[in-house]
Amino acid sequence: MSDTKQIEGTTTHFTQMADSTKDDWAIIESHYKPFHAGLSNRILTHLKLLDGDFGGYPVDRLEHSVQSATRAYRAGMDEEYVVCALLHDIGDTLGSGNHADLAAAILKPYVSEKNHWMVEKHAIFQGYYFFHHIGEDQHMRDKFRGHPHFEYTADFCHLYDQSAFDPNYDTMPLEAFEPMVHRLFSTMRYSFYKSPTAE
């Protein structure tokens, strides 16, 4: 059961989409616009679920994410890249076996193809630093060698991902990045849907 309140006159009544009308979809769109406007808040709420989840690492997963973003920000990377660094592991809570896929899916409508590819493939590229310790192929990333974004993704992992586990690093507060997240998710850039206007 949904706990979303229905308001009389703002609810459709079809029971299968084949019977829906243009007026029905105008009602649905009127609900969707404010819902989309809250996306960045929901993303930040989900990111905070990483707080306190150490998983054996010297810092928890939220600190790792914010530290990664801090390092990228201080290196002068653009805002989209910094948000990608912040959210690259957001899939950890639901995608234990494919966290990078989840993060990439969330970001895909809002970022460049290059940044999407980087986030989607970062788990394999990160493996260069530890796969040989767990019986996996350290050079798994080499199957992508020659791809236009290979070095870009390798640099992300080397500079901002594998290096962001320092409990003594002066990481910026998450709040410093929240306006960037709100800006990035305000408009869809790549989607078969028209970008909704927040109201």
C-alpha cells in the first residue's frame, strides 16, 4: 500500500494504461513535476545510508564518498565530475554485486557519456589495486584498453577513488556538495522523456 495521499480531482481512474487518456496523463504529469523536483533530496538521503558502514575499511563508505568528491573538487575538476565522485558508490546499499551499475543508472540522464562510462566501469578499474589479493584478475580492466574513456576512468580510480580511505584527511562536509547535487539533478540532459520543469 502506498502512503501517498490522493486528492479528489487529481487522480486518474483507469485500471490499465491502454484505457488512459490525454487528460489522465496531464494529471499524472502534474504529480510528476514536484516529485522529480525532490529527486536530489532523495538521492542525498540514500547516500547518507552509507554513514557508519565501514565494511572493514579504515573509513566508512560515506566518508570515502565525500573524501573522493573533496579530492576531485580540490583538484579543480568540474561540478559534474565532483558529483560523480560523490555518488560513485551510492549503489553499495542495494547492489552488493553491482554497485557501479546502480550508481551509473542513477546518473545516466544527468551526466555526459564520458562520466557515465567512468562511473559504470569504475569497480572493474578499481580492481587493479586489489583484485590480485582476492583471487581475481588484477588486469580485468585491460579488456577495455583502447576505449576512449579508459585513461579517464583509470585516472579517476587512481586519483580520487583508491586514494580516498584516509581517516586523517580533512574531508569537506557533505553539506558543501549538496548544492552541486541539487543543480545536477534539476534537469535531465539525456532521456527519452522530456525534461520536467520543477515547480
